[in-house]
Amino acid sequence: MLDLLITAVLALIMFSIGLSLKSKDFHHLLLHPRTLLIGLFLQLIVLPSLVFAVVAAVEIEPFFALGFLVLAACPGGLSSNFISYLLRANTALAVSLTVCNSLLCMFTVPFIVNLALARYAPVGTTAQLPLLATALRICLIVVLPVLLGMLVRYLLPRVAKRIQPYARRGALALLALVFILKLFAPVHEGGSALTLTEVGYILPVALLINVLALSLGRLCGLLFRLGKDSQLTLGVEVGIQNTSLAFVIAGTFLGNEQALKPALVYAMFTFFTALLYGLLLKPEMRGRLYEEFIGS
């Protein structure tokens, strides 16, 4: 039942992203796609390679290593897009990366996860994600909701504009509910039975991966002479993954609750580390955030 709820929440998240898309947001990116291509390269190639290197270097338990690689295979989502919006960074780039990576993940997820399974699957098993079947399932719960949201935006722009904030907030609230249920629900009800010992074991590795991932935005921004807004967005999009998709892949596709635990721990802090990263790049936004959340 909980796995079904996670799948539904993931579909709602992707639908709300589709509702937010406007063609004019992507006009400049299509004419000047360099930054978008850099972001896709970081998300699809550099991040999984980085995670492979980190989990190999720290020699973490194989099922946790598998979980980190499942997470690295997932695109960004609402949280990363929201931070770019909140800090007035390159929001069009953020949404474009999420949509492009969500389309590509039909093929990249089974490829990366199968590489991880070949390295970290339990001894004596021959676990594999079937490419076509996995791509179809991801299409149904990730790609189609995005396209449906875009269609609603195109056919019923006023309706889309009216419901988009509620869909986004509802999706974030439901994602928080799923996170809490996964943490505290009994195992027989779909809970993860995550222990404090496991949190202490996973957390340092998760923090290391997150800090390195966020730093990629800054390093590539300096290397390719990108502005602070693009540096911020690239770091956040690489540093925050679609946790709900990781839940579905690890828990439903692989049926491995242990591999799901790194995503749970990662989701505990990445919004705040990404926000801190953004404020370090754009300290002038501290006053706006204070006024929006605390001030009058």
C-alpha cells in the first residue's frame, strides 16, 4: 500500500512540474544550450561516477552502496526547482534539467542501476532491471505525468495557473508524509525500519557525496565562466535528487528496503545544505528569505 502511495506521489510531483512549464522559459536555453548540456553531463555522467568512486573508497555495505547509486541515477525534482525559484537563480535551467533528465532516465536509470547491481548485488544473485520493462514503468509514472501537465497548461492555461501552486504544495506535503511513513511505519506496512545506528553509518557518506555534488556547480561554473545564478542551479540540481523515484526503484522495482535507506538519510538534510550553498553564492538573498519566512 505504501509503495502504491509513493508511486502516486511521484506521478503528482511530475505532473506539477509539467504544469509549470512555459515555452518562453526554454527559448533562450534552446538557442544557447551550452549550460543545459553541462548540467546534463554533470547529472548523468559525473554524479554517478563520483558516487561509484566514493562508495568504493569508503567500502560501505554493498546494499547501501547500491542505494546511493540508485539515488545518483535519479533526476532532480520539486525541491531542487523550488530552491532555484526561492533564491531567484536560473529557474528555467532548473526545470529544463529536471524535464530532460526525467525523459532520459527511462534509459539511464536501468543502465546505471544494472551497473551497480553487477558490482553490489548479493553474492549468488543475478539481479538485473530489464531495460524495456523498466523504461516503460518509468515512462508511466514519470514522463507521462509531465507531458499531461504540459498538455493541461497548453489547453487550459488559466486552470493550470490556478491549480499549479496547490499541486506543487500538495506534492511536497505528500512527499513529506511518505518520508515520515517510510521512517516510522512498521516493516509489514512498508516501512524501512531505519535505525539510529544505520543513520550514523550512512550519514557521513551521504554528507560527503552531497558536499561534493553541490561543489560541482561552483567548479563547473568557474571553469565555463557561468554566472552565479547558473552555478547555484547546477549545484542544487546535482546535489538534490528525486527521492520519491529512488524509493520506487529501490523498494518497488528491486524490492530491497536496505537499498532504500540511503535515500531516506539523504533526504533528511539536502534541502538545507542546498539552501546554504545557494546563500553562500548569493548572500544578498538572506534578507528576502528572512522577510518571506520570518518577517512581516
